[in-house]
Amino acid sequence: MQSTFQAAVKQLCDEKGLPEEVVMEAIKAALRAAYRKDYGNKEQNIEVEINDSVENATVYLVKDVVEKVENEDAEITPKDAKKYKKTAKVGDQVQIDVTPIEYGRIAAQSAKQVITQRLQEAERDLMYDIFKDRENELISASVHRVDGKNVYISLEKITTLLKPQDQIPGERYFAGQRTKVFLDKVIKTTKGPQLLISRSHPGLVQKLLELEIPEIAEGVVKIKAVSREAGVRSKVAVHTEDEKIDPIGACVGQKGARIQSIMDELNGERIDIIEWKEDLEEFIKAALSPATIAVINLDKDAGRAKIYVHTDQRPLAIGRSGQNVRLASKLVKLELDILDLSDLTGAEAVNAKLVVEEVKDLPVSEGARNALIEANLTQAGQLKGLGTEDFVSVGLTEEQATEVSEIMKLVK
């Protein structure tokens, strides 16, 4: 039959979510400490056996059986050991009952504080182990309270601070509000695990995409890079090896339904989904969309790239307050300098390869452009392989044909 004490321990374990052996060991450690404090010393090896309650615990002094005693607190001769264990021999251990008469009352009183402390430590260690395994995860939580700019979030049994710099700018919080946070790190402290959570971390965008997009969750579509300015805009590069799947369409969803639900969770933050390219120059072009790029001069060793665009494309490439180029730089992990195509001179101009898709974007005279468009040549790819005579035959002047021929030598 289960004793009252055992029932209390079981209830404590259920309430705290602790293993029963952890609680019992904490209690025994507390009783050992209580005995050493009032009756023994630190040199002694003390064991405690708990019967039906703490008050009825038995205290044993454990000694090693040796030929010659050098430490009376820890050693005993075979002759003396046989008083406690008839078969005792050198190398054995004997347990000597040293339970004091008043030990039950003193133990209960002295052990109370130690038991509480040990239980708190065990609970903190358990919570640390649980959350340490969940670093870089998306966690559903609720707002516990709001104190000025500080927001306190409840994650299961722990309340932790969502610092102002980790909040989405402009987002409002109220007690009881359900929200999702990104668990960045878990730090072990004397007061328990400290959870570093964030709503502004790029990882939050990635985890929300993994949650909402089945193709990403299944690994068919992979997220290659994320750059973010919380509350305003994010860029996400995605890729798939499956030719039958459009990675961008899979993320956006029908009529934008999938991506819209994620933007709603992020307080209306805009998310641009772009396709990742193995070719770095092609990836830069995609990262700087919606701007059209004319020339890319890449210096991998320096970690920089000079991006030349037509005058009308420069505002698009840079973005409001430089936001587009900042996000693109983080995405491709390079410093991107946006320059006007007219700035392309000297050796850079000679070595440059124009990245032009449409004839209207060719850096040629207006007359030459119009003549090509009138000849129904609207894509730069249509001009590949054509020479001066071919351009004259479709209506360009000799001068215009020469100009276009020279420019086409620079086009990728």
C-alpha cells in the first residue's frame, strides 16, 4: 500500500513534471546534509534510507573495510566490521546505523529548505534541457503582460522577456494575445533557463514558411537564404530540383493565399519570394528585382559587386531609403554598389558584359532602338548572331547597324 509520503512525492512529481527518482534523490541529499550539519562531518560517507516517511528515515555511515585504519570517518578494520556484517572482509563496505533519536524532528526541519532548493534546481535543469533542444524553433506562446516597451511572453511554464529590439516595429501587444516567437538561444543561469526569443529574427520568416507551405515542409522546395527588415519587408530565396514545381508559385499560393497568411502573422510585413540561382550574377539579378540590371562587375575576393543600371532603373534597384539594395546585399552576402550605366567607362566598359533581355533596354541611340523595335526585334536574344549587314537589311542605317553590332558583342 502506498504511504502518505509516497503519495505526496508522486503528486509533487506530477505537478512539477519531474521524474520521481530526481525528487527522491533531492530529498535524500537534503537529509544527508542535515545529518552532517548536526551530527557528522564532511569526511563521512552518509547514506539515507527512506521508509514510509522522512521522519522514519534511517541514516547509515558507510565505511570501507581495510587492514589498517588511517581515516576513522571512512574506514574500519575487519574485526570491527564483523559487528555489523558477519561476512565482512577487506575490500567490502559496511553500513552502520547512526540514526539519532531526535533525528526525525530535526531532519524534517533542517531538510525543508534544502529540499525546496534542490527541487527548484532540478526543475530548472529539466526546463533547460527541454528548451535547449528547441533552439531555432517556432514556438506558440501567449502574452503574459505588457510593461511599457517590454513584453513578457509565457512559453509553457516559463515567462520570458521579448525585448523592444526583438519586437516587430509597430506591432501592438496585449495580455492573453496568442503569438508565435522564434527561440534563438537558451542560456543556463542560476535563476533558471533564460530564453532569448524574437519576432524580428529572419528565422521567424523561415519557420513560418516551413509551417504554412507543404512543399517546404516536405523538403521539395528549399529555402536557400532569408534577409529581413522586420515589419517592413523580407526577401526569401527558394529553390527546387523538381522541374515540375514552380518554387515561387508554391510559396505564394493561389491568389497569394499562402504568403498572405504569413504576412498577416508578421503584422503586414511584405515578403518577396525570389528564385535562387547557382550562378551568382543571375542570383544578384533576382535579388535586386523588380529592377532590371544592365551590367554586373563582380569581385568575389573583395566581397563586392558593382551593379550598373539604366537611369530609370536606379530608384527601383536602391529602393525606398536604400531598403531594396540592403536586403539584396544580405541575401547574396555581398556588398552591392548601385551605379548608373553612364558611369561605366574605361577598362570596366571594355570588360563588361551587358545583362539585357529586352531591346528597349539596350544602351544604344534612340534611333537604333526604335528601328529594331519597328523591325519586330524586341528581345535581345533575337539579335544574337546578327551582323552589320543583317541590321541594315531590316531598316537600320549603316551607322546604327555598326552601333548595335558593337553593343551586341558586350551582351551576355
